[in-house]
Amino acid sequence: MSPDRTDPEAAIAEAAKAYSNWGRWGEDDVLGTLNFLDEAKRREGMALGRRGVSFSLSQRFDMDGPQKGWRRRTNPVHTMLMTGTDAALGNQGSPHGIGGADDLITMPLQCSTQWDGLGHVFDHGKAWNGRDAQKVVTAEGDLVTGIEHMARHVAGRGVLLDVGRVIGTDGELPDGFAVTEEHLTATADAHGVPVGRGDIVLVRTGQLTRVRREGWGEYAGGDAPGLSFTTAGWLHRTEIAAIATDTWGFEVRPNEFDNAFQPLHQVVIPNMGLLVGEMWDLDVLAADCADDGVYEFWLTAAPLPITGAVGSPVNPIAVK
């Protein structure tokens, strides 16, 4: 049964209590659901690279990205510090004709393909595992669950659920389409792929395909297909390690409640401890999966170990 859309506070509180993982891995835990991704699961994932074909699942990091400054997010700014011109003119002061180029990038960590760290979202002042938010994330960064702790863990069995192809029209779901548990399980059944403990699940809606064809529009923060708030139970029950989508916000927008903002985030990150990825490019991988009928693969998607960061850019690599 769908929750009362006029009362997001009650629905969030109920789901947070029902699907909390606080204390599940001890009071000092900094990994959340990545604890499900153990050595056995990683060995299972490694065996899936049968063809040796690899796919980058990252959008490009450049000035032509989707950001418009909302929530202070901008597209990456790439600046050259040294160039071939400097070298050719002899301005670098290096001996025996050697020259080089260096560059700099300035960007919000959540402006393109990325992971949301466990310190990214709070619930009534509480961060992951019931900690006080003001003691976890300060002006010095995330002092407890900084994303650097996850850097070696995010590699294992990846599963693609191409909901856009199975449920949508011409491979795409319309903006505002709420992907339910029934849609997820129907897609997994159609692909013949099980989803379970320790998996890294990728959900393709087709929105990125559409905006590439029609222009960015409001991709960064506007209406979008995405997971329904009601999938919280499925996300908890399956014991997946992480989930990522091809959309800006992972969950459906507009959200399914009146006067609400990202209620599913509020449940799954600080309460469930789920690692959430956004703006992943799943199109080429999805086409290959459709061609060979194989929707599981070895996936490595390590965040940059930026000390104290609450998110990180990532270049996920799927190998089939």
C-alpha cells in the first residue's frame, strides 16, 4: 500500500525504523551495506569477466555537463598549468629539451558520475549509525565516515536492471515514473538475473539517453524517473551492497509526497547505510547486455580516497 502522500514525515519515520541497520555491524561501522560485499562475493564477481570486454560507466567531466549552479553545483572547470606552447618557447626552465604539461580541475564532487557517501544525508540531525550529524560532518569534512574508508571495497558482482528497456517505451521511462519493487523484480526476471546479498545494482531508466538526444534541460535536479519511496523495503531485504542509476537523484522526481525533498535518500543513506550512485552512463553496457543476454558482470567502482569527503567522482568499469 502506498503511504499517505500528505504526510511524508510519518512515512519517512516508519520506513527509517523498519529498515534501519544501525548497530548491525557495530557502533564503529563506517561502511554500511558495503559490509555485505565480502571476499566470497568478490570472487564470484571476478569470475564474470568471461569475454574480457570492458565498459566505462562514467559521463565525461567537462564544462558541457548538466549543472546549472543549483545547490551550488557547477560543471568541472579544467585549467592548464603548463602547456606545449610553454615547452616550445622554452619557458619551463627544463634541461636538454624536455618539456611537459600539467593541469588542474575544479569541481563539486557530486557534479557528474559519483557516489553519495554516508555523510551526505542526515535524518533529523542523525548521520549513519545514529551518530550526531554535527559531530560527524564539520567544516573539516566528514570526520567519521569520510568516503576514503570505502576506497578499497567497491568491487564485486554488478547487476544491470534495464527497467527502461523492459518496462518503458523505446527503452525509456518518462519523467516522474516511479519504479516500484514490482518493476525491479519483473526486470530481473525478464533478464534472468538474480539480485541479492552483496550485489552492486545498476538501474537504467533511459533518462540519460533522452537528454543526450534532446539536451540537458533540467536533468540536474528536475523531474526524472527513479525509484519509488516504496522500494525501501526491497533495498533493505535484498541486502544489496550498493545501487546506482542513470539519473541525477536516484529516486523519482517529483517525489511522491506533497512538500517533500528526496525522502528515499533520508531513509536509505543515514538509516540503512546504503551506498547510492547517480548520473552513471549505462547505455553502452545496456546495449551489450541486450545483445548477449548477460546482465551480470565484474564491476569495480572505487571512489577517490578524498579524506573527509561526503561524495566522490567515479569512473566505474564493468567487465563481461
